[in-house]
Amino acid sequence: MSTIKELKAKIKQLEEELALEKSRNTTKAEPHGPGRDKIAKMSAEVVDSNPYSRLMALKRMGIVNNYEQIRDFSVAVVGVGGVGSVTAEMLTRCGIGKLILFDYDKVELANMNRLFFQPHQSGMSKVEAAQKTLSFINPDVIIETHNYNITTMANFDNFMETIRTGSIDGNGPVNLILSCVDNFEARMAINDACNELNQNWIESGVSENAVSGHIQLIKPGETACFGCAPPLVVAENIDEKTLKREGVCAASLPTTMGVVAGLLVQNTLKYLLGFGNVTEYLGYSALQDFFPTMLMKPNPQCTGRYCVERQADYQHVRWIRKIKLVVCEVVNRQISPWRCDLQLTSLYLFTFHRRNWHPTPKEEVAEEKEEEIKHDTNDWAIELVDETNPEDLVSKVDESLAPGIKHSYDKPVESKGEEASETVGHTEESMDDLMAKLKGL
Amino acid sequence: MSTIKELKAKIKQLEEELALEKSRNTTKAEPHGPGRDKIAKMSAEVVDSNPYSRLMALKRMGIVNNYEQIRDFSVAVVGVGGVGSVTAEMLTRCGIGKLILFDYDKVELANMNRLFFQPHQSGMSKVEAAQKTLSFINPDVIIETHNYNITTMANFDNFMETIRTGSIDGNGPVNLILSCVDNFEARMAINDACNELNQNWIESGVSENAVSGHIQLIKPGETACFGCAPPLVVAENIDEKTLKREGVCAASLPTTMGVVAGLLVQNTLKYLLGFGNVTEYLGYSALQDFFPTMLMKPNPQCTGRYCVERQADYQHVRWIRKIKLVVCEVVNRQISPWRCDLQLTSLYLFTFHRRNWHPTPKEEVAEEKEEEIKHDTNDWAIELVDETNPEDLVSKVDESLAPGIKHSYDKPVESKGEEASETVGHTEESMDDLMAKLKGL
């Protein structure tokens, strides 16, 4: 009997403890538990319980035509630190379809001067901590994490494959990559991957003294890539001697990083949903509240072979468009069939002629190649040809920069500048002549 | 025996349940539990466990001389919504000494498209939810909350008293007020309180279509107050017909609100810690990434009587400074005592003379007053005098605005413009004459 009594007492004690633990669990807010149920379809209904009402209102306000389309997009965020974590949170709260996060760092108390991570997450991997918080904030977003350094050989291949198949349905590439890393090597790795995959991306950065930052849209072949010129940073008119030395702890502020993340995601929304103007280069100088902008054309002498390939691809696309325009003109004039035939033949000959026409940057680049790589993402199934548009061949990165912007280091002297500019002159004249002749037909 | 067996099974089951509940409690992150211990003194030590290392690095980088002084400052944030909550979080992570939060709203799922609040906080009051999260993020910050609408009569008095005694030690006013409210009435209440208390504040706002915003520093008497002219907003070149109608749900974006909060807190840090330039008016147009700025002088015909009083105070301070300068000149020239005496007497007579000299805006304003209020925060213990500086009397708010900025509504026609401009001309000439005479002595 005594045993039964003891056992009963034990049960009572356990029941009390259990009740206490349960009450702790329920009264305490649950950061990574199910905060809200998933929502199958974005609604514009104006009720307090609809987390998308203020976003769908952008349609009623005439800003965005198709806000719910945001669920179809997949964005990769590389680097989940001071800028990347806020970037990921903003996209999550906007209801992006899929987020792919890359980082290999751990949360530390020393990160608490930036938004997003909280002290209890110290020691967790940044991607894991971010995934938990983001899934809790918006369970509708698919969040995929990769806890590795993308700059090592094996990880780089994995990174490329993830980007190439990162779309919502897994059958295509991600819609955009956002670079929120804090070092040159990682930026160059993203640049190499994006040039090879012909993948648009936006690079972002914050200075080591914490009072300036920038974002830069990079469309391979169309705008300067990260390797086309020394990276551009915001000039601050601060005594250089006071700036960071090797090994000195960089400063950071939640304000500067929040502003840069905000500008980055705002331009991402404009890019994905097609409203407003996406800015190519936007700087932020916090001391003066100065925001320099500029356009950046690619450098034909870029040492990245895939950048040069993409430049050729881009010029090819431009040529195809121009040719289509001429054909449309011909058709609209309702000329006789034989004349139309003649003109299309001329166009064909013209294009073919151009293919074998000029000495191209291709030859120079080809010398550095170990083997000729035919790329499977080349939608036009064409060889590398010299179809550069003359105005684009003039490398804008060599010219004076916009006020308030400077190169992060001096550009090496280029020996082929003269040669290139000759080519430009030659191409320009021939092209104008031929276009005039064609139109005159 | 069967009973004992049953009891033992029951115990085993309870023990398992208890273990599960306990593991839930420990594996789960605790959002409002003690995230980290308090830190008595900000350290610049570069270790992963120091939450202030990246902020104190601002000293080493030559940006801020005295970062640890941030602990001496108290800031009030009025409105803890999309901009205010991020503002409060940034200041908390920067290690501000004291935060005083005002709001009377509850967290809703419809707020989840902005940063900061999380779904499990739905239904909580915004100030309570914010206090818990912020204390958890940085327990070193003193956080005081006021859960009421500041625009009602009784609450307004309480608001005034809180501001007047809101310093770290409770013996003086807060160092700055940040307005993050979303309506005209609340902004006017803050404006009235700040004009009466001679309290500097920064107003912020985001447009109802979510794609523009601004911040505006208001120093009573020195810059235009919120009532000096119709509020300025960023012009967007969007068809007005598409804009919000009464009762239509406003749109919002975490990006725009994050950028505005970032710019607001960045300028707050510059203001408090004395680095860089604090911008008086800074707009943000998201569609074009355009950031208009402008300076705004106060309007001598402002209908707010305390604004006009502060304008007179400010001019008095300027006069005192000018007189001190002249005295310094006299002293530095080491002139004879009788000459110095003569000059100081002249200065005194000059100042006295000016006091009773002109017809002032005071008379016009006084007519509207029910009783003459002698203000206890008037540090100079002077009566309302016409010591306006001529260049400041020219109301810049009447002139063409900076590109990209417009009034939020048309300014009412002012009947006293002609009279005022006559006064300006008269003052200007007399002042120049007298200053020339004084210097010539």
C-alpha cells in the first residue's frame, strides 16, 4: 500500500510539473512555432487578419499591376549578415515565392548591432537561424539554405547548380541573385557564376567605416560586370589615414545596412514586378545624405572570358532586334515579293558578312582559354561573333565617374586601349554605311 | 500488483511527456527571456561576445569621437508602426540610453508586411510587444512605454510632461523626439508640444502609395515648423487619379519604411553624436531612386504662437552671439577702457533700442491670444521682442521648392504678405547701418 501511495504521490508531482511546463510553453511567445497558417492565394481583402492587404493595395494605388505574381519568383541571397538578413526578411514579408540563402558563418553577439538576429541565436549557423525566423514570419515562402563557403571549388559547383535550377518549379534558374557578402573573393565567385550562367544579379556593399554603401545591378554583357573595372565605391572625403588597416575590426551600423538592404530589395521588387526604374548603380553617403547614381557599360577588354562572351551575345540580340525592325518596315511597305526576298537575302548576307568581318576581342580572349567551351545556356545557338555595337564598345568605365563615386583601387594600365578604339571607329562607320544602304533598298 | 504496474506505466508516460515539454522549452528560442546579461560599460574590445565592438569601431575609424556617449541620450519615438518600430530597434541595437515609446494601436496580421512585429504578437499592444522584443535584444536600454493617443486633451498634457522630464536622469527633457505617426493630427500635436517646450524633433512620413517618404528636422524658431506651411512631400509624377481616396486601404512596403527609418535614425545619430551633416529635409522617391533635399526657414506669419515666440528667441540668441563677437573684437584690439565702455554702452543702447523699434508679428499674434503666457522654459528670461534677422524673415516656404518636392495641399492665401515684406526691408537696412556704425567705432 505504501508503494501505491508513493507512486500516486509521484504521479501527482509529475502531473504538476507537466502542467507547469505546458503553461510555460503556451504563455511564452513562440518564435519558431507556427505563427500563422499558410495562405493558399494572396487576397486583397482589407481585414486586419490579412498579411497581404497592404501589399495588394499597391495594385489599387496604380503602382504594380500584378503584385500576386511575386509568388512565382525565386531569389538567391548570398551572405546573410547585416545586409543579407534584412534583405531576406523584407523579401519574406513581401511574400516572395522562394528564397535560397547561402552563408557559412555563425551568429555572434558581436552581430547584435545590426537588425534581424537576436542574442539567443548566438552560436547557431546564420542560415539556420534565418530560416527559422523567416518561416515563422511568413510560412508561405519556400526557404532553402546552404551552409557553405561558395568560393571553394566543390561548393562553387554546387552553388552554380543551385542557381541554375533554383526557380520555383526547379526547371530553370533563379530570377535574381542578391550579393550581400563582405569580401572580394565571394563577389568574384558570384560574378564568375553569373557571367557563365548569363544570370542577372545585384551586388551590394557597405564601407568598413559604416557610413557609406551602394548597390549595383549587373546584367552580363549589357552592364559592366564586377570584373570589368575596379569596384566602384562612394567617395567620402574622409582622411584616408583614418580608414581601416589590415586586421582592424570594421565598424557597422544598423542604419546604413538597413538603408542599403531597403534600396536593394526595393530595386529587386521593381526588377521582378516591372514598375518604376531599376537603378544600375546607386550609392549612399550617410555623412552628407548624398546618393550618387551612374550607368556602367561593360568593358570589352574585361579579363573574364564569360563576360566577353555575354557582351557578344548581347550585341547579337541587339542585331537580331534591329534586323527584325528592318523586316517589319519592309513588310509594312507592302512591297512586291521579289523585292522583299532580295532585302531578306541582303540582310542575311549582311549578317553573315559581319560574322567574319573584324578582328574581335574573341581572339585575344581565346588565347587565354584552355579549351573552347560551348555553353548550354546559349539560347541563340551561335558562335562567339563580333557583333558589338560601336557605342557600347566605348568603355564608360574608363571615363570620369559620376560625382561622389570612385574606384576602390587604381585600375591597371591597359595596353590595348588604342587598338580597341580603332576597331570602334571602323565598326561605327561600316555599320552606318550598311544600315543606310539597307534602308535605301 | 496490477495497480502498481498501471501506476508505474502512468509514471513512465508522464516522465516522457515531461521530458518532451522540457526539451521543447529548451530547444525553442526564448524571444522575451534573458537573451544576454546587462553590460555596465561599453567596451571597444574586438571579441565575438561584445555586442558593441562594431559600434565602438566608429571611433577607431575616425567617424565618431565619443560613441559611448550614446548611453547618455534619451529619445522619444511617437508611433511604433512600420517606421517607428524599426526606428526603435535600430536605436536599441545602437545602445541608446533611453527610449520612450508612444502608441495606442494593437499588432495585427495586416502589419506583417513591414519589419519588426511577428505573427505571434497579433493582438498585443504595439508598445508592449515592442518593449518585450527590444529589452530582449538589448537589456542595457531603458524602455518606457505609453499606451495612449497623444492627441486627446488629458493625454497631450501627459505627453508634454513626459517629454519635459524624459532625460536619462529625469531632470530635463528628452534629447530628441522622432515622429513616426501616420496622420496629420498627431503630427500637429507633436509640433505644438515641441514649439511650446522648445524641443527639437524629426518628423517622418511615408506616402499612401508606399513608394515615397521623407524626414524633416524641426528646430523651433530656427527651421520651419510643421505648421509654418502645408507639409512637404515628394512629388512622384504619378497620375493623381490613381492615388488614395478616403477610406481606401493605404499600401505599404517594408523597403520604403526600412529606408525611411534608416535615414531617420542615421540623422538622429549624427545629431546626437555630432558627426557628419544633419539633413533638414530629405525625400526618397522609390520609383526613380531620387533623394531631394532642401532647407526650410520658419514662416514669420506662422499661425502657431509658440512657433513665433521661438523665432523671436532664436533671433535673440543670434543677436547675443553677434554682440559677443563685437565685444571680443573690441577686447582683442586692446583698446582703452573708456572706449570699451563707450562701445558696450552703445551695444546696450542698440539692443534696447531694437527692442522697442519695429511693429512686430508679435502684435498680430497677440490678438489671437487669450492670455499672455510667460514661458518657464525661456532660458533667456526675456519678453517677446522683435529681434528677427532680416534674412530669416524672408519666408523660404513661399519660394519655389526644391525639385521633386511639393506641398501636400495648396497653401491658403496670406493677406499680410505685403506688410511683412515691408517690415523686412526696413529691418534689413537699419541693421546693416547700425552694424556698420558699431564696427566703425
